[in-house]
Amino acid sequence: MTLQQYLRRAWPLYVMIVPGIVFVLLFRYYPMYGVVIAFQDFSPAKGFLNSPWIGWANFEFFFSLPYFGRIFGNTLIISVSKIVLDQVGAIILALLLNEARHLFFRRSIQTLIYLPHFLSWIVLGGILLDILSVRGILNQGLGLIGIESQLFLGSNDWFRGTVIASGFWKNVGFSTIVYLAALTAINPVLHEAAAIDGAGRFRRIWHITLPGIRPTIVLLAALSLGDVLQAGFEQILTLYNPAVYRTGDIIDTYVYRTGLISAQYSLAGAVGLFKSFIGFILIVISYWLADRYAGYRIL
Amino acid sequence: MIRDKNWFSRLFDSFNYVFLTAFAVLCLLPLIHIFAVSLSGRAPATGGFVSFWPLDFTLENYQEVMGSRTFLRSFMISVARVLSGTSLNMALVILTAYPLSKSPRVFKGRTIFIWFFVFAMLFDGGLIPSFLVVRSLGLLNTLGALILPNAVPIFSVILMMNFFRDVPKELEESALIDGASHWKVLWYIYIPLSLPAIATLTLFAAVNHWNAWFDGLIYMTDNANYPMQTFLRTVIVTLDLTQVGISPQDLQRLSDRAIRGAQIIVATVPILVVYPFLQRYFISGIKLGAVKE
């Protein structure tokens, strides 16, 4: 087949892919080139091309700041707690839902527990600020049983816990979906055979149901590695305040404040690049693990 | 059907039903509380007397919200954003996924193209360079800043591509032999056969556009251009009463607790309306991303 013959048939395929390529070049690859600001003393007037180069100075400055350990520590503590709680919670919830035989009941519960996932952090943040305030309904409830008001969002003792718990509340229901899909794939004959052989309900959960979803558990554990630098930017930006920077400030919120509020583009760009770089390595490793141990490929 | 009749199993069942019900109620309760506040008079709402049932029932808060020009303006910006942004997303997802779903024999260079997109998904230039690019393109304070940077949701492209690959090849081959072009094959074969996947991805794109607020915060320097969720942030989250562009009286009024509740509910209602449709599809949507043999 000559090139001409090939193109006579295939040219629309190339036309179709052009718009996607243009957008991705402009809004994904051009910003990737823009990471050069991390090595420059960037000024908007001079742009990416003409700002003076200063090597690793932005990184050296950032690593010397006391914030460095703090924002990385907070990011890791919050994200790892969230990942572990979310996955464990989702597995338990999915198993419990699987044991509830009444189909209508199950559907209704699923509908309700997926819902918070689809609300924005502005809406949920508005709700949380309201119910967690000093005179909010939660503190009123605690007052009834003789516990004094707590500053859930305003004290360093509570902030991380509040973030982790509210993140759990928003997402755990939706996280059960993957496990529920895996549970429906377990052959019911296995359960019936085991029951005839005298296995009780909990033995069957332990020896049939759990092994049945083990590949899914392994897969999600591998993929979650790619998320350990994602502590929940939109959530924390909505809920935090200067009083809780010590326990609640994460990499993303620091980059946002430094770069877009204080306009220190180069410093923020360096911190952002550092995060993107580690994040990229983690994602590549997580995909490799997912392929190696769970046979998962996105392509 | 297996029946476990022993008492321990039954006890477990009762516990299970109670626990799951309690958890589901916990997911809904905060929303019910805010709903009750939004339907209550200002005095009991501000005083913190409302729990899960409105006191001094009134629709005044909603009238106030819907009568506010600043709120309505941001609402309309969000509607425009959802309509234009979702259409753009889906057009690009379908157009990009179709060639990528072909084998390298049919679409030469597929491997290079696919890595072009996957790398763009995995490596993030970061917030600051992205902001500088959008600004240098002159998009600040335009609708374009909200819909163009994420015009190609790459993960959706991959899901769509995987779905297209499961379309039986025989249909396409016979159409091509009969002289149909790839445009016709896409339009008359692939799209009709992929409607469930398209519906799922459309709903997810629409919900994302409706809920997005951070891009509005950074790309709109004049808050008269804020989409609704960004606007709500100034009113219900940061309570920043000094913002220019919104009259202080208007903002003062809108930040009253009962009216804040009404705004939260108004922002939630569109999600609740599409939610049943969303839910019907997302089990199949999830399967798209499941383990491939």
C-alpha cells in the first residue's frame, strides 16, 4: 500500500486528533516548559524566555526554610491517613453492603452514601463551617452531654482530624463502588458449595469473599501510591485559616499563597516542580506495581 | 439462596441493617440541617436554635437569594460554563479517542500519539506555570479561562478509547468496504453504540464544571466574573466583606446564616437533579476502568 492509498482512507483520523493535540500542547506542555521559572528569577514582564537564570538558588532557598519540613510532613500525614482510612472503610462498608440481602435496602443505602462525593468542597465547606462552629449543631450536641465546645477548624489539636474525618465522610461511600463491582463477580456457586460443606457465614466471608476481592485490594493499594502527595488541596484551602498553618498547611496551599497571593512566582514554581517531579515518579512506580501485581494497564 | 438461620447470624444481620442505615443517615444529616436552616426565620437560624426541622418557616431566604443580582449573575456564568465546557469536553473526548482506538496498522503513529497524551496526564507543569500561560494568552476574566485549560480531560479520553475498542470490528470493516469514511463510521456506528459511556462521561464533565471553583478564583481578577461556586466561597467560606465589585450591603445580606443555607441548597439542587441519572450510569462507567485481561 502506497502512502497515498493509506492517506486516502486514513486522513480523517489525523484531522480528528489535531484539536486535542493543540489543546494539550498549549495547556499541558507549554506549562511544562514553564517550569523553567523554577531556575530563573522570573518576572512577568520578561516572560519565560528572557528572565535571568539563577540555577538551583530557588530550591536551595526553599530547602533552607522552616516551612519545608512542615508542609511535607503535613501533606504526608494527611494524605496517608486519608488513603488508609478510605480504603479500609470502603472494604468494610462494601462487605457489609454485600451481606445485606434486601436489594431495595441496599440500593437506597448506596444512593445515599455516594451522594457527598458529588458535592463541591465549597458546598461541603459551607456546611462544615456551619455545623462545626462554636455555636454550631455539633458543639450544641456535645454541650448536651456535658462536653465543652471545641474549635474543630481553629485549633491545631483538631484541624488534621477534622480534615481527615470530613474527607472520609465525603469519599468513602463512593470508594465502595470498585469493591462492590468486584464482589458481584464472585461466583455464587462457591458460596453454595461451601455452605453445603458446613461453612458458616463468617467462614465464607473469610475464605471466599475476601480472597475474591484481593486482586482489587492489591490494585487500589498500588494505585494509591500515586496519591500520597495529594492531601486534598480544595478541601484544605476551603477549611483552613492562619491559626492552623502549623498542622494544616500542605504543599499545594503553600504554593498557592506564595505564588499567587505574594507573587513570588519562581519560589512557588520551584516548590511546585519539586512536587510534580516526585509525584510523577510515584505515579510511574504505582502503575508499574499495578501492572506487576494486579495485571492492570490503563492502555 | 443460602439461608443462615442461627441466632448469631441473625444478630449480625440486625446490627448490619442498623449500622448501614445510621451511616447513610450520617451522609444526609448535614444537608438536612442546612436545608432546615435555609427554611427558617433569620432570628432562630442566627441564634442556633434550628436542628433538623425549620423554625418560623419561611421562603424569604430563597426569595432573597434569587432576587440578588450578584448571585444570579454568578449562577448564569456557571450555567454558561457547564453548557459550553461540557460540549467542548465531549467533542474533544470523542474526536481524540476515535483515532487512538485504532490499531497502529490502521492509524500509523498511534503509539507516539498515545504517549503524547499519557505523559501530559502524568506530569503536571504545576499551578504557577499553568497560571502564567493562561494569563499570557490573555484569557484572564474570560469564560475561556474556565473551559479551555481542561478542554481535553485525558483520563476520559482513555476510558472512551477503551470503550471504542470493544465495538465489534466487523461493523466498521463492512462499512469501510462499502466506501464509508471514518467520519461516517464514527458518527453512525461508534457514537450510537457508545451512548452509555458517552452519557456517563458527559455527566461527570458537567458535574466537574458545576463544582469547579478554584480556577474561577485565580483566573477571574474581577469578581463580577466569578462562577457561582467561587462566588459562594466569598460569601459562605471566607466571609470576605471587603471584596470590590459586589456591593457591601448585598454581601452583608447574603452572608446571613439562613441565607447562606439557602445558597448552599441552590448550589446543590442541580446535582440532586442529575444525580439519579448519574447513578444509573456510573457502575458501567466504573467498569470501563476495570482490570483488562
